Amino acid sequence: MTAPSTFGLSSEARNLHWLLTNLVEEVPGIQSVAVVSSDGLLLLSSDHARNEAAREARNDRPTGPRGSAADLATIVSGIGSLTIGAAKLIEFGGVKHTMVAMDEGSLFVMSISDGSLLGVHGSADCDMSVVAYHMALFVGRAGHVLTPELRSELRKSLETAAAGSTR
């Protein structure tokens, strides 16, 4: 994982970046990670190098996917919305986590706070229980600091990084 620049960010934002980096580096089989706000906006991502390549490719192809982190954020937001709606229909309370197992990998979505979500894309050989455990640790550590102010700061830092890379 290429570490994003955390220069100028608050200590809480730097701590979340560190937690995300640690999650990716400590857990075998994690492909990418995205933290998504309740309105579906990407706040944190593990694959900044792939985002950069996607931005360069987008200049040649202005329509279509914006990169794996943006794609993962979209998927996580959609699954989160779908499962919240399902939970309301069957009246079983709030959704804590969702797992989708596929032939070539897995997708995990876990609620953080105030509708924010943590999404993890794992390889086919990842240990699902280890991924879920480390996601729960991340959520436990990040949930209390992910305030509206911090979400705004993280979103602005992503927009600034995106604007700087297109110049």
C-alpha cells in the first residue's frame, strides 16, 4: 500500500489513516479497503496508487469507472443501503455487518457510526474470521472519532489530492 500524505491533517485524521494502513498490512488477503460516509462518499481508501492510475486513465476515457476505491465505495454504499432497507422490512434491528462470498473473493461491509461504513475486498484465500475480527477492531477504534467534522476533513483531503493529481 502506498501511504497517502497526511501532512496538514488533524491527529484524528492521521490516526484513521494509520489504522487503515495497519488493517491492510496486518491482515493477509485484503485486496482493498474503503471507508464510506452515510451519503456514499469515499472518506478513506487503501489503494491510492491504483486511484492515481485510474485518474490517469480517466483522462483518456472520461466516462466509466473512476478506480477501484471509487468502485468499492459505490458497492459498499449500495450494499449498506440494501441491507438497511431489508432490516427495516423484516424489523430485526440495525445491520452490524454483511458478508458476500464469491468464487474469487469476499466482500465485507461493517457499520462504523452514524451510517458510515467500512468495506473490505478480500481474496479467495483470506481467512474470513480474521478479516471480520480486524474490521471489528477498526470499527471499535474509529467509531468514536469519526465525527461530522472529521468526515468533512477526510473528504476535503481526498478532493484536494484528486485535484492535485489532475494538474
